[in-house]
Amino acid sequence: MKDLDAFRRWLAGINDLMNAMSVLNWDARVTMPPGGGETRARQLGTLAEVIRERFSSDTTHRLLDAAEKEVATLPDDAYKVRELRQAREALGVLARVPPELSAELVRLGSVAQPIWAEAKANKDFVRFAPSLEKMVSLTRELAEAIGYDAHPYDALLKQYEPGMTAAGLNTLFTELRGSLLPLLKRIQGSPARAPTHIFDQTFPKALQRAFALNIAEQFGFDPNRGRVDESHHPFEISFTRNDVRMTTRYNERYLPGAIFGLFHETGHALYEQNVDPSLTRTVLATDLLGMYAVGGTSFGLHESQSRLWENMVGRSLTFWQNHFGALQATFPDQLSGVDAETFYHAVNDVKPSLIRVEADEVTYNLHIMLRTELELGLMDGTIAVRELPEVWNAKMQDYLGLTPPDDSAGVLQDIHWSHGHIGTFPTYTLGNVMAAQFLEAAKAQVPGLTASLKAADYAPLREWLTENLYRHGRAYTAAELLRRSTGGTLDAGPFTSYLNDKYEALYPER
Ligand code: ZN
């Protein structure tokens, strides 16, 4: 297939440029001195322009036309068909979105972010509102340009969670809320309390790192094709499957932060490290709409893996029965007199709180629903930016029974809207829901999987995930991967059963 090969060589160069951008991004977030910010933004802007020009060039169109003829008779689910189709769709979107609009969104993102930070520091939403109004109006323009059938939010979801819609989210969230609110009520009525006082001590950073990294490698993280650094906001980013970076943040006065933070990023890293090598530098390891080199197929699917390894494996009783001994040997003074069961409850404390990133597994999704409902309203015009603090606080009271003392602990807490990333919040909850579906399917399909987890052998689970999800890169959508691996569609059932079983045991009724 010489035309397909020619297209792939051309695309590989574009993927290389995107990976170079990712290296510059990683550096900006991990090692760059603050003074480098302005020139770094220019470097990234120039590279983004070069990539966009290359990808939308006549050369791409000519090579793609020829390659499409070569694969015309192949079956629909062949990788070759899928990579060309994705390239064709991305070219279509690119042609519909005016370059000035994309540039304006990027520019506004860099201007709005420090304004948001200042507004947050001063607990002053009014200061951020004009920037957010501009951001919402540009994002609505973007949605119109991308195109949608039912709701402008659908256009945004195409970028982050292809196949998902506002209507689909509404159905899922209504069902979830129907289970989460009664569970939370029951937990709050239980006399049980998580023994979180055991964290009220100093846990030296180097020892936290050693423990967490050892577990990451037991999960299957390959340090020969990745590394771990520190950053204020933990993240994972890959420069192909052969160089996958994770970061975490250590707080010597709060042990769970770095440990579970690293388990979370390890889930993302396992996905990237296990994409099939044949997909490296192809469309199927490239987000052509986001102009970003990544192997995972969607935000939600990526998040399903971080949450599966962090929460469903790493926060399980089985896990701590296996590994608490090693943690105790790492911190003999701090953890003397504590047992695995006590520690397990301490890391699964459920308590409504104001801040999303500090939320537990049960209340987390209520934080996401609140944000998603606000975003839907902003996009269809039923909520105005100036009403946000009021709507936020009312929903916070409805879902969690709390009212923020100020907007810094309320509507201003997340960075997302200042970047212009409207449409990403729901993918966190989609990740939780899909993670439970995948784990349930793996347990049903792999004989002895539960026993292997009990023996701290993570290979069978990782291999099932690799076979069913990771290796395919971006060849299939999340919905297709669900159907292929579980035989079903998106379903809140396994996630709500998982939460009910786990937390009814931790929080018995009085
Ligand atoms: Zn994540």
C-alpha cells in the first residue's frame, strides 16, 4: 500500500511536531523558571501554527485522497480505514473553524488565566466575569462552527468524548444522582467515622516517593519508558509510548495526596505505555482535533483508567491487606498501632466538602454534575455568566448541603473555564462509570482475576485492559470499546453497585 505508506510518513512528521510541543509543555509545567513563560507561549504558538498549516495543506489532501482509494474495499473496523476516516473528519472540522477563532480562543486562554487566579485570590467573581463572558461567547461560536444536531454542548463533546451528547449525559446523571444522594444520606447517618487523624503527622517526602513508585511498578509502569517528577498540578503526558511522564505533588503533612495522586497518574501512564507499537506516530496515536499527540481514545476513557487503578484497585481493602505492611515498614513510627483495615477506612473517608479535588468517591460525582449543569446552561443560554455564583451555591446546597463562604471556595475554584476547556468536566464521571464496567467485565471474563488481585498480582488485570482497551489506541470510540469488551453500552449500574457495596460495609447503619 504505497499511497497509505506515503500518507503515514507525512502524518508521522506532524505527530513528531506535536510530541515536541508536548515536551515544551511538560517542561513549562515541571522545570521552566517563571520568567520563561512568555517566550515559551510564543514557541508553542509558532509550533501550533506550523502543525495546523501542515495538516491542512494541499499535501495532506493529496496524500489522503490517494490513500483512501487504496483502502476503499477494506472492512469498516480495519485500523487503516479508521485512521483515514479520522484524518478526513478532522480536516472537515478544521475547514469549518475559522483560524482566527482558534487563535482568539488560545489568546484569551492565556490572558484570562492570570485574571482568574487574581479573582480567586481576592474571592472576587466580578473581576473574572467579563473574561468568562468572552470565553463563553467564543466557545458558543466554536460550537456553531464545529456543528451539532441537538445541543451546542454536543459540539464540544465531539472534541473530548466523541459519541457522547448532552442528552446522554442527562440520562446518565439523573440515574446516578438517584443512587448517590440516598447513599450519601445513609453514610451521614452512620455512627462510623474514618480514622483520618492518623494522617496528622509528618511523612517524609523521599519515603512517600519510594513507596508510591514501587507500587506504580507493581501495577506495571515501565520506568525504562517513563519517569516521575514533581509539579504543582499532577498530570501525565506522553511523547509516544516510549516516553511517558508522570508528576505528583508531595505534602509531608498529608500522606494520601501523593500516593493516590501517583496511582491515578499510573493508570493514565499504563494506557499510554501499552498502546500497540505499530500505532506509534500514526493517526491512531494522535488527537487531530485537539492538535495533541496522545494514544488514549477519549478523555473519559483515559480517566476510566486512572480511576480504576487509583480507586477500584488502590483504595480497595484487598490492596491494603497486601501492601499496608510495606507502608508500615516505610513509616514505622507514624503507623505503629495502625492496621490495614483502619488504614483502609482512613483513605475512604466520605464527607461532603466544598472543593472538588478533595472530594471522595461518592461526593465527587455530585461536584461534576453541578459543573456540567452550569456548562450546559451557559452554552444554551439558559444561565448567564453573572448568575453563576448564585446558581452554583444553590446547587451546592441541593447536592451536598453546603454553602461556600466565598466564590474562591465556590464558582472560582477550578482553572478549567479560564483555559476555555468547557466540556471536559463530565468526562471525569464518565471515567468512573466506565471503570466499574470494565472491572466487572474483566472479573467475569478472566478466571481467577479476583484471586490474582488478592495475591497482589496485577498482570492479569493489566493484560485484559491492554488486550481490550490500551492496545487499540484511538482506533475505537469509548462506546465501541465498551461494546467490544463488555458487550453493553454505558451503564451506571456497575458503578453504583460498587459504591453501595463498598460504602455500606464501611458505614453501617446505627
Ligand atoms: Zn486523570
